[in-house]
Amino acid sequence: MECNRLQTGSTSRRTLLKTIAASGAAPWFAGTAFSTPQALRVPAGPDDEQAWSQLRGQFLIAPGDVYFNNASLGTPPAPVVEAVAAGYRALAANVTAAKAEFFAALENRVRPAVARLLGADPGEITLTRGASEGLYFIANGMELQRGDEIVTTTHEHPGGLTPWLVRAEKSGIVVRQVPIPSPIANYREPLELLGSALGPRTRVLSFCHVTRGGLMYPVKELCALARSKGILSAVDGAQAVGALEVDVHALGCDFYATSLHKWTLAPAGNGALYVRAGVRPQFRSLFKTADADPAAAGHYDMLGTYPFPVRAATAAALAFIENAGGVRAIERRDRMLSDYLKQQVLASPKLRLISSRDASVSSPSITLLDCPGRKSVDVERVLLDRHRLHVDDHVRDGLDALRISTHFYNSKTEIDRLIAALNG
Ligand SMILES: Cc1ncc(COP(=O)(O)O)c(C=O)c1O
């Protein structure tokens, strides 16, 4: 059975479901991916430690370790890991039935659930391997002429910048990186700096929703500004989705690429790309011919075989997020934890807080700090080797900082342990 044929409409979907029924295989998703292993109580609020620690009990983080590096890669909870394992078992036992079941689950469950997460329509969602892949699709699918200009920032992750540089090398477009300070002084600063960089040859404004250093950009205003000048907006949401509520229709962006294996806690190798329905005529698929059936061309998934159980287990991650009260509740919990961390850093004479305390320009989940007189890579090593605390260094944008990611499964007690280690 061809992968792409399965995405073409209800007839093939019905055939698939018949195939599954005929195979007699117990649906993989009924038992694992869409249910929670035990009745976990939804937390009543950001401080409901009992409920949050019950959720924490579902994680497989090595005993004694504290994971503060979710911005790099999320740690999937047990039901997600189990969904992957069960998926590969189902695939090994009955390839024919399992493949059909996975295709049906991806179309009927996963894509609609990811669309809900992003505030999009399912036909606007392409399932990818991560934000980098989505960003590559954007840069290479756009209709651009030699001399056309892309305006972006100095804060981009290589996953967001390199695809444009590759396109520049191949087709002679110009990439302008506008320097933006870190931290951002206020909400209007990126708007003014990027706004004044837009010119007559600018075709795309490309920037992060939240940068890897935890800076939050005024996405809605930037997208509106671009639209008012006939410029397309492309947003890198790798550090936003799952940590804060995202509604791409409300944001008004044309493209939005994200990873789902960071804050959404899907297994490594999952992401999504939103392409606004109205922008399709200006966008070419890398995998389908331009004359492909437009009804079937709503999304731009890569063709070929991929790790079905890994992709399908995104459903288990989304079910887990729902069990934690949904993204809005997680954002409040994350913000409470990062506010607490910031207070502790400010109270220490040995530490310096870099991140802003202003919620309109800072991520709820990423905090930068430095230890004056010490290199962050050295501190990072000591924290891991002596204290089993996983953090990341952030040596860029003129900073030599430590990046502490706090997600809902962390606690104030863990933050106290970090502060004690940094002060020691
Ligand atoms: C802002 C930003 N964009 C893109 C990426 C790349 O994400 P991935 O490796 O999941 O493709 C990252 C990863 O840390 C990131 O922080």
C-alpha cells in the first residue's frame, strides 16, 4: 500500500478501516495512545503540588537526576514511551494491519489533534520530524526570485536560519539578519527594529515566537505589519508550542513551524508545519507536483516510510497534556516556576538574572542567568557531574549564560537544589 495514497480522501480511508477490521488486529491506539494508564487527577492550579507530583511520577528521568533542559529536548512520560514500544510490537506482529492502522490513526486522530493544539484546520497541518524540517520546507517551498529579500533576526536557531542561507546560495535571494538585543527591552523593540528593516524587495519576515534564549516576540503585531506590506510571515514556534497557548489563526501568520518533542513531550522526531490555506498558491510542495489534486494537497508531508509508531505516539503526548489540564494550565504552572526561579536568582549575590521578569517579552519556561567570573560551560559541567542537575549553556548574543528550562514536572524543591548548588 502506498503511503501517499492513504492521504487522499475518504474512500481510501474507508478501505483502510475495512483492512484493519478484516485483519482482526486489536487497534493499537485503543489500548495505548489515547488513554491514560491510571486515573491521574487534573491539577487544581499551578500550586497543586500533590497533583503535579503525581504527573511527575509518570516520567522516567533517572532517579536522583533533575532535568532542567526541556528547551533542548523534552523527556517523554511513560505512556508516550509505552505507545512507541506498543506500536513497534504491533508493526512487528502484523505489518499489513499495523501499517493500515497507523495511517488511519495519523489522519483521523493525530493530524486533527495537532491542528487543535495550534488552532489550525487539519488540512493546514503537515506532520514533520521537527521544527527544522518545517523551516526547511518553508524556505524551499516559497516562490522567490533572485534579489528577493528575507528579513530575519540575529536570534535565529540554525534550524531557522540555515534553510534561508541554503536558498540564498541556490537561488540568489538576500538574507538580512537584523540585530536584536538580548534581553529585549520591551514589547515594542523587535517591532520597531524589524519594521524599519522591511523594504520594497522584502518578501518574507522570518522570526521566532520564542527564541532559544527565552525571548518572546510580539508575533501578532509582526505578522499584521508584514501582511499590511504584502510580506509573508514565517514563524519558528519550536520553543512556544506546549509551553504556551498558540492559535495560529489568531496570530495571523502565514507559516508556523514547530517541534512537538520539546514542550509537548512527544517522542523525539516529531514536529508540525502550519501553512495557511490562503497562502497555498504561493507555496510549492517539495514532494508533490504542482498539478496534484488541490483537495489532496492541503498538507505537504514528506513521502515514503517513516517511523510510524514514533509519529503516532504524538497522540499519547497530547492525551498526557490534556491530563495535566491542557496547555493553559501548564503555562500557568511553568510561569509560576520560572517566576520562583527568577526570585531566587535575584536574591543571590553570586548570580545575575539575565531574563526579563516582564511576561510580555519572556517565555514562561526558559530563564537565563550567569555566574559572574565563571564560564557557563564549566558551571554546567559541575552541575551535572556533582549534582545531577541537567541545564544548558547559552553562549551567544554577547552572553555567556546558563539556560534553565522549567516545565510542569519540575518543582520549587528542585529549583532550591539548583540554587544551592550554584551558590555552593
Ligand atoms: C528556536 C528554535 N528553533 C528551532 C529549533 C530546532 O528544533 P528541532 O531540532 O526540533 O528541529 C530549536 C531547537 O532547540 C529552537 O530552539
